[in-house]
Amino acid sequence: MRHYPLDKYPIDISSIVLSINLVEKMILSDYLVDFVAAITDNTYEPDARITLNEYFVIIAETLYSFDQDNQEIELIDDLLEHKTLPPTFKTIIAQKDIDYILGLIETSKQERNAGVWQLISQAEVLSSDSLPRIARIENILGVDNAQYVSISDKVGLEILQCGIDYLYECEDDTSIDPVDDCRRILDIAKNVVKGKLAKQRVEHNAEEIKEWVTDRQRNLKIEPVQEYYDEIQERLEIFESGESGFDSINKMIKNSLPFLLCIRDILGAKDDLYLELSSLVANQAFDSTIDILNPLIKAVNQQYERYSKSTNSRAASMLHYLENQELISNLNSAKWRSKGVIESLLNLDLDKKTQTRLKINLEKIK
């Protein structure tokens, strides 16, 4: 058992335990009742339990007065190691911890609007001051105790809110990168909350924060190439609202290519944003190509089926060719031009999904 030196702590753990146990025995003893009754000649009927609780509260408040550098944490933890300590006293200590933590939470709420950096430091202070006491509350009351779960959830959700407010503060300030701080605060909140609903809320907010971070990183990446990015978007919009046809497709690809190359020069050929834009152009062009090709294939197949119902396959093919030369010619021309479009698109830097899609369909057209 550790004894604190008097010059640091004017108190001795063993003496406290002995005092608590002796007073408990004295207050609850029949001998005290008989002694007081004898000398006063009256019937002594004290509310012994209330008197005992009051005494325990005084002891607890005395211990909590050692609040410099969290000295009372070690002091009380050492005291609680004694198996002979009355359960009532332990419960009072737990309540003192809960009250102390509620005060920290209230302070954090009041200071949340103090400024961007204070939000993170406030969350860290709340975490460092609360977690040792939460652990002690768990040891005293048990992991399934409602008060323990409730105070854990309140601390975790307040820490989470500090992180959320911090994101809002940083939303329009590109000079601050909040990602690492927010992830750290989020991890703390996840580890603190215990209740089912609180855990769900943290997970929900974690997804929102993740999306926010992704969008922010994307926007920061777009910033140096914003001019070229907007030019590509404008050409895609013009293409979508304009006339369909292979000439329009090739024109859109040709007009988008210089801006794609400018973005590649700035971000690099393997950059995700660059590949995304390049693949967007390719998919738009390919989808329009398929929109031209599919109706022709369908029309040719329908004509062939009409002939095949009335004669054998060889004769049907001959009649089909003779009767639908123009339609078949249009289809072959469309296939040839589709092949050229896809081959030009494969010369672009594309993501793997788009590359695979174009290669598979190029083989089908051949």
C-alpha cells in the first residue's frame, strides 16, 4: 500500500480507511445508542444512515480538494483498493465523479464557440479529465450500470460534437487541414460511448465526416485545375443537349482533349481526379455511340427474323441482304465509325473499369 508523504499530501490512505470503518461501526452501533440514552435519560433515535452518508460525503469532498494535476485520481484510486471500504462510500465517490464530469461537459458546451483551435483542445481536455473517472465509475458501479453508460455516452457525444463544430469552422478555410484532428477526435468518441443509440449516432456522424473529408479533399484538388475542369464540364453539357451523331461525338472528344492534357500536366497521369474526368468523357462518348449502333442492330435483326420464318436460313439471309442493303450498309458504316471512336477513346488515360468496358465492346463490334 502506498503512503503519500505529508509534504505532498497531508493525508494518509490507511488512516482514512481506518477512520471510515471505525465511524461506520460507531454510528451504527447499539452501544452508542445505549450510551447516549443513559447519560441523557432520553431515548436516542438518530437517523444513523443519513449521518453516515453525510460523513462519507465530507470525506469524499476532502479527497476531491486535491485537484491539482489530477492528484485526487491517484489518491482515491489507492483508497478504493481497500477491500474493507464500505460500498456506500464507494457509491458516493462514483457520484462525485459523475457530478465532476457533468461539470466538464457543461464547460465544453459553453466554450465550443470560442474558436477553431479551442474546439480540439476542449475535446482533448474533456477526454483526458473524464476517462480516468469513467474507468473508476465502471469499477465501482459495473459495466452494465445505467449511470455509467449514461455518463460515458454524454462525454463521447460531446467530444463528437466538438469535432463536428470544428469541421464547420474549417469548411471555408483552406489554410487549415482538419482531417487528422477530426479522425483522432472521432476515434476517441467511438471508444468512449457505450449505449446502443450513442454508438449508432457516432457511426452515422462518422460516415458524414468521411464524406465531408472526401469532398473537401476533392475540392482542394480541383482548385488548381478549376478552369480546365469547368471547360470540360461545359463541353459535356453542350454535347448532351446537342444533336446526336458520330460527328458530335468526335467533336466533343476533340474539344475536351486539350483541357484533359492540361489537367494531366498539373495532377499527373495517374491522379484519381484526372482519370475520373478522362473516363467521364470516354463513357459519355461511348454511351452515345451505343445509342446510335443499337437501333440499327435491332432493325437488321428484326428484318432477318421476318424472312427466316418463311424460308430456310440460307435463303433468308440472301433475301434479307437483297431487300435491306441500305439498312445493312448503314449498320456496317456505324460499326466502322464506332470502332474508330472506341479506339480513339482507348488512347486516353482511363480508369480500369472504363478501359475494360471499352475493350470488351470493341471485340463485340469487330
